[in-house]
Amino acid sequence: GIQVEQSPPDLILQEGANSTLRCNFSDSVNNLQWFHQNPWGQLINLFYIPSGTKQNGRLSATTVATERYSLLYISSSQTTDSGVYFCAVEHPAGTALIFGKGTTLSVSS
Amino acid sequence: GAGVSQTPSNKVTEKGKYVELRCDPISGHTALYWYRQSLGQGPEFLIYFQGTGAADDSGLPNDRFFAVRPEGSVSTLKIQRTERGDSAVYLCASSSTGSTEAFFGQGTRLTVV
């Protein structure tokens, strides 16, 4: 099946810093989503981005489908950005999302 | 409803007991998914419904796990003879017809003691 690798596994930042999270996947996809899992366990949708670039406030994401990777950019990080960021993909022949292991982000003030 | 709703939020049960976990998807969403998330891991797929039928149950770990969606809306995940290894957060997601974007509920944290 399709493999999803996220890097780095852990990231520690000072408030105000910028960061880039990466997601590599092993096959073509028809769905790629970035999620933020908050301390209460809720998966919050950040981006639905099987290809192209999107921006939402301080966050933006780019997926280069032909090279099988996606990047999530967080600018001017805040303590509330802390948590686990997951990338999940779906193969065109698949029926569900396959998740990476996540990147744990800790932002300190 | 406005979002995917799961009940209960937390469930503690004794080894060997039977449990039911409920998922109420976003109104009108035809696709419904169950996932399981163990500590420190990403969610793992269990079963997918399209309408009332289970279109893919390849992620169910064994025959103690079963799920239904009799009217194409609410779904119930049923676990028989629970084991301590079943302890995890069970997540439900739904998506609308023609879209693959999934929206998740807050999960049910199951603890088997």
C-alpha cells in the first residue's frame, strides 16, 4: 500500500519563528489533507490539497503531486500552534485516508 | 449536524465486555469512516461505509469488531469480548458525495481495564 512519511518527527520553536513540515508519499494520490490534532484529540482540517498551493492566514501548503511531496508552512508561530500535525493521503484506487506518523510541534513563549 | 458527533467521549470497560461506539456524521454526507488511533501513532483505517453498506472493511482487526449503518446516517462500531489491546481513540469521519475531503469527530477514548 501507499507509504506516507512525515518529517521532522518533532519540532521545537520559539514563538514568532517560522517552520516547514514535510510529507512524502510513495504513489499517486487523489486526496491529500493536512490536519492539526489539538490537545483534546480533535483532528482539525487545515488543508485539502491534492495539488497546488493554498493559504489560510499564517498557514500555507503546497503539494507537488508529480514529485510526491507536500509542505506545510507555519509563519509567526504561536503557542496555540502546538500539537501534532498529520498528513494523510488517499490513493485513487483506495477508499480511505492513510496517515503519516505526524510531526509534534511545541511552540514556547 | 454542524460537525461529526461521537458518543460517548470516554468509555471505560472491563476486559471481556461488549461496547458500542456511536457516530453521527455531518448531515447529508454519504461516506462514513471509522479509524483507530493508538498513543503516538496516526489514525488507522478500520471500515468505510457508502450509504448503508460497508464498502471496505479490510481494516477491521478481527471478527470481534463489527460496524453498522442501517439507515445511511448514524453508525455504530461494536466490539465484542474487549481486550486491553483494544484501548485506543476511535475516530469517525464523513465526507460528501463527489468529494474525498474527510471531516473528523472528536473521537471516543476507549479504555479496557
